[in-house]
Amino acid sequence: MKKQLRVLYAVGPGDVVGTHRDLSDDEISICFSRLFLDWCDESGAHAHLISWHTRRDSFRSARYFIENYPKPSLYYQRGVNHHFGSIAYGLNVVAKSFRERPCVVVIDSGTSHWIVFSLLSFLRIPVIAVMHSTLWPMGFPPKRKVDRLLRWLDGLFFRRFAAATVCVSPECERQVRQVARVLKGPMYQCRAQFRPDLMSRITPVPPHEIRPFRVLFVGRLEVSKGVFLILSAAECLEREMPGEFRWKIVGGGSSFEALTRQVVERNLGHVIEVTGRLPRHQALEAYGWAHSMIVPTTERYSEGLAMTAAEAVLAGRPVVVSKVVPAWEVLGDAAIRAETGDVDSFVEAFRRLALDSGYYDRCRRATSSAQQQFYQVSEGLGAVVGRAIRAATRSKDDTE
């Protein structure tokens, strides 16, 4: 009788229990954990999913056990305490694997330091790494000794212990290959998947000649996401071209209050609207409002792809991204690169989009050729991780 495939999957910080208890499909993108569980349904695999969401909870069905298992408070502290908290959480995942003895363990980046999961080799359990983020911000390699040491340990893990690696962008793959030099297992790439039925509801791009030119940001309101750069760019363009631009910032995060306060203090209330989080139908309306979008992530954040850049292209809107955002490699001419953290570079990009209709139309038309990869289920995380699992378990069987 064929052995039942059992997978333990340590996913990211999302509320995976809430997502799978509420099957309302309220998000524009299809969450990675749901793509994986769809693959489990097709393959007959049993799965235990663990997220590190701060609200402890669990959900069980006939084939799945899904739990939110928070990281210890040490993880959210600075310095060495952060690393101790990260290691402690990783050891908890290893302990769960020891008790359950799954056929394979899948680990999302951010769960813990990668080297912690080398311990699973003593249990002869293959480990698959899923890189949702880069090892360092694109174009900003580590300089501090502690960071270089951690990247060396990452390289050791990928060289000797990772049965397979799945990456969400070419930059993720490049960095893994750089630190590992020679990989132990195969490398795969996947793409985020989106709901065509939702994206099709977005109204067409407004005519280029309509003024003001409208720019949209959607995402977390954090310093590392570059949201304060938007204020500076808007300020410059309003001074140079009064009344020609309007900006809308959609999302929530720790910088929400500081951002709204600065909008008032800098007298930008007539230029910038900060809406906070929006329900799905209003978010779709915001996409339809925009001529273009902005993803100004800073060098303080290790972006793996940038889902909002993909969403911009799926909505048919050109997107201006900082060079630290790896999405530009897979979005082609629909993504306009600006220098990371450089207000003048972003100002120049939007000035050209607004003033040069031929250039704007070329960028807008380029969105069509970049869209299909985000609708191909065979390239989504579930299918690609499934291929990695088959390769890892086949390799394990060959050695036993």
C-alpha cells in the first residue's frame, strides 16, 4: 500500500486559521496557503499548516490541521533577543516535526534562521525552502559582520540541507545561488496567483489627457515601504506643476497616524488622500481611479516580488517601483524603475508618465504581456511546491 503523504508547512505571519475558516474569497490575490491546500486536495496529501500570526487559534478538518502559533515576545525585540526569539520559534517547528514525523517539511522565509532547520536532517526529513523574500534588499548586500555571518549560515543550509528551494522571483533565486554556490536540491520559481473574476471588474484606465494625473499606493503603511517618499514626491510635483497630480494612499500599518499627520502639517490635504484599509469593492474602485501606481519600497525591506506591483499590471496600470523591488524583472516595460529612496528619481518618472502620452501608452500596453503568468495555476505556489515535494520525497526514497 502506498504510504500516505504527510506535510508539515510553516507558513508566514498571516492569519491562516481565519483565512481558511472564512472561505469568502475576499482578497484580490489567492493566498499562498490556499493554493497549497488546493494541491493537497488534488494529490490526497494530509497537511499541518503553522503560521506565526499573533492570534493563537486552530482549525481542523478531515485532512488538515491549521494553527496560528505566535512567535515568542523576544522575536519582536531588538538585537540578540530578536535572534533568540527567531531560533526558539524554529526549534518549536523542529520539535513538532519530531513528534509528527511528516514525510516532508516546507518552510517559508521569515519563519526562523534557515540553519535551524538543518536539524531535521537527523530525522531524515527533507526540507523545502520557500523564498517569499530575498535574503537581503535587492542591490544592498549585507555589510555588518553579523549579517554576513547569517548569510554564510544560509549558504550552508542551501548547500547541504535544503532538499529543494522555491523562489517567487529571479532575484530570490540569484541570492540563494550566490550564498550557496552549489545547491543540494533543485530550484523552482513560482508566481503569485490572482482572481481574474475580480481584476476584470476594475474599470478601464482613464484617458491619459484627463487631469489631474492620478497615482495610487496600496500596501502596508510602514517606513520601510517608502510611504513618506510619496509625500515628498507629491510636494515636489505640486510645487512644479500645481493641480496636475492627485495621490491616493490605501492601507494600514504602524505609520498610518504619522503619515496622516504629515499630510496635514505639509499642507498636502488637497493633493493626497490617505484612506486606510478599504473593503474589496472600494479597493477595486481605487484601482479604477488611478492612471498609475507606485511601489517605493526602501532598502530597509527585503522585498521578494511586491504583490502590489503585480496588481498594478493586472489592473492595466503602469507602476513606478524602486530598484529594490524585484517585480520589475518579471513585469517588463510595464514597470518603471526609480532609484531607491531618491525622491527626484520618482518625480522624474511620474513627470514623464504624465507629460509624454506616447511613453505612457507604451508602458500601459506592456501590462498585457506581463499578466498571463499571474493567472497560470501551474506556476502558482501550490503546483510548484507540489513538484518540489515529489522531487524531495522521490530522492528520499531512492536513498532508503
